[in-house]
Amino acid sequence: MSVSLLTEHLDRSPISTDKQLQRQIDRSVSRALVDGDYARRLLTDPTIVLEQSGCPPQQFKTLRGIKAIDVDDFARQAHALFWRVEPKSGYLEERVS
């Protein structure tokens, strides 16, 4: 597998989708910290972070499953669910060789 094919594969992987969702979650948590009404809606329906942009069904289901008591709890749960450690570049280089 060439480096360009590896890059194309990584761009279409769930990591790219996760990054977009992570940014949306970050924006929603930031907004919820200053907008009490939005915070209440976020805790009632966590899928509002999607802002009509959608996501894969499994991510939607996982997001909907967050049952948080406050914004901090929401942020902790979302982080545990949607942020994962990416492999170090050395690992990928070994796998390609």
C-alpha cells in the first residue's frame, strides 16, 4: 500500500468523522457553559450538537445515550465516548512496511 493510498484510507476512516463530531461537541459544550437554555436542551437531547449535520447511525445512538446531570458530566461522558488515542506515526510506518 503506497503512502498516498494510506493517506486516502485514513481520510475516509471513522477518525475523520470523529474529528468533526469532536469539534461539534467542543462548540456545544462551550456554548452550554454560557447559555443556560442551550445547556438544558443539550442535557435533554445531546443530539443537538449535530446542528442538522448528521453523523453515522452508531454515533447518533451513542450520543443520544449520554445521560448527564450537568455540562461537566456531559463533557466527560462525550470525551470518554468520542475521543480515542490515535496510534503513533511510527506504528503506522511499521505496518505499511
